[in-house]
Amino acid sequence: MATTLQETKTAEHLRIAEAHGAHNYHPLPVIIESGQGCWVQDVEGNKYLDMLAAYSALNFGYSNERFIAAATKQLNKVTLTSRAFHNDQLGPFCRELCELTGYEAVLPMNSGAEAVETAVKCARKWGYQKKGVARNKAEVICARGNFHGRTVTVVSFSTDEQYREGFGPFTPGFPLAEFGDADSLEKTITENTVAFLVEPIQAESGILVPPDGYLKRVRDICTKHNILFIVDEIQTGLCRTGDRFAWQHEGEDARPDMMCLGKALGGGIVPISAIVTSREVIDVFKPGDHGSTFGGNPLACAVARVAIDMIANDGMDARSKELGLFFRSKLQAVGAKAVQEVRGRGLLIGVEIKPNFPKARWFCEKFMEQGILCKDAHEDVIRFAPPLTIEQTDIEWAMERIGPILQSAEPNA
């Protein structure tokens, strides 16, 4: 039991954050001070099993020695050059990311939302230069229920009203199709369509997995109508779902024209994102068309090169697939009356709670009290996405606590 003095340390941090920080988040009331592997420790000395992994940014866990070594080495050399000059990490990073993904060219940025903005700009310019779409008429179709970031342009194609309320006017040119419905996509295409942007699994909407064959059909439709197929793998990519990229669950016939990458690419150390695509598509950008002061900085590239090496050589995809199957089977075996469905791929798992039971946040708070950190999605889904370095024994430990809490939930009065 924490002492009054220790409780004051947490309360003090919460008070300072409340007084001086913007109130655009509603985090669980835990103050993390350090982390190692899949475990974190708060300012009171309490330990927790992290089952969120910073929305996949911490796929490789906390305090990974390889990332720390790469970052430390680069910190002692040069951290930032801007793109006004070359640096010795950018070229090798681009080459190695191309080799990992099977694409010809890379454009690095910083955040996931920047990668999506870059993809949209690239697709529009491709549409004007290569497809012949009339000036300022290009349209990028998106899927209902999407989450691609928080910029004004990105929330312009969101269907979540909270993400949009108070932020208009919105950027035009983003018609919507139903997620998982290839016929809906084809019906939405016009002469002005230049691309279809989609998440292979909608994570923020509650770990929604599309029907088998959906991405293959999307690929065929995009080829038929000469539009770019763009997949947002920022959260689902880099082995999270049991393959290097989530679209690969449907094989090479589902290969997109462009991917947006981020989160785990920075190893939980630094922000870095990128789009990968063909030379024919990326070359619509000329000097001065697009850029970023920190995009492709040597520190981020040095760290990302370690992430690429680990993804290519350490069997993270197979590990995610195996442990994901194990975790989902354990969750399904609980048979809790509060649970509507357990779904997901690899170590991206959603537990949907029935409407007449407490919200998912209530469960997350109960798990926190038992030393497990996770996050709710869209109020009715508990999202489990631990670091890919998690051990089966950690999952078993967690299930000893998760199971009873799921079973103990009673319907709302």
C-alpha cells in the first residue's frame, strides 16, 4: 500500500499537469518514471505491464540497448543538418527501408500525420501530372471510421465528430467509402479520383479487421481505374499484426502503390515517419515542393536503421503472430458475459464490451489497479497492443488479472 507521502508525489504531478498543460488528453492517473522491456515503474515505485506500447511506437520495448547505443553514438556526432545539406545516415536509411519494404523511394518526415499529409500531397500532384486530372479538382477517397492523424486536412476526412468539432472550415476533396466494402469504393470513384487512402485495420475505431479479400479487391479496383492505392501502416506496420505489414495478410496481390510508416520506425526513441512508393510516383516532387527541417535528420535515421535491421532479421513478425494467437485464445476462453467480441491480428487486439456494461475506460482503470496499462478505443473497446518483445509468461501473468475483472463486470443498472 502506497504511503501518504508517495501518494502526494502522484498527486503533485497530476496537479502540475492540470495547471500548466493543455487539457486535450484524459490519461490514466499513473506517472511513469522509467521503463525496461515491457514493464514501467511509476514515481511511487509501482510496476506495471505496458499493454499499449505507445500505440505501437514502442514495439521493441523500453530502454532497448540497441536503440540507446545507436542514439548515443549519433548524439555525440551530429543530430541535425536540415535538408539543406546531406548527412551520412539519410541515404543508408532510405536504401535499407526500400530493401525492407520492396519499394523504390522514401520520403522521410517526423510524425504519422505528416506522413499522411505527404501522401495526400504526392497523390494530388501525381493526379495532375500523370493522370491529367483538372487543376484543383483531385479527390482522395478515404474510408468511414478512419483515423489518420489530427491536422486540419486529416480531420477533414474523419467521420468522428469530436475530431472535427470547432476546427472548420475543412479541406475539400475527400469523399468517403464504407470501410471493408470494395463495392462502395468503386461506386465513389470519379474522373477526379487520384487515390484511395485506407488503414488495413482500423485501430482507433476499435480494431476493426476488414473481410478477407477486401484489400485484394481494392488493389484490383485501383489498378482498373488508374488511381493510387495508399495504405496507412503507421500503427499496423512493422510486425504489429504478425506480418511486416498488415496488407501482407492478403499476399502480394494486395500490394499498395504507397505506404505511410511511422511510430515503431523510431524505436520509441525519436519521432520519424516516411512514405515509401515508386520512383515514378515520388518524382512528382521537385526541390522546394515539400520538406521538413527535421525530416530525415541523422539522429532519427540512425535509430530507424536499427529498427529496420531488427524487423528484417529478428523474427518479430512470427513472434507477434504466435503470441497474438495465444493472447486472443486466452481472452476468448474467459467467456465473460460483458464481452461482445475478441478480434484483431498479431498483437493488435480489441475486446469489445457489450453496450449494457461499463465503458471500456472502467475496465482500463481496473486493470491499472492490478498493474496492467492499456487503453480504450471508441468507449466500447479495450485495446491491447503490448511491445512485441513481451513474453508468454507476461501474458499469462496479465490474464490472471484480466480474466477475473472481465468476469466480474455486471450490467449497468
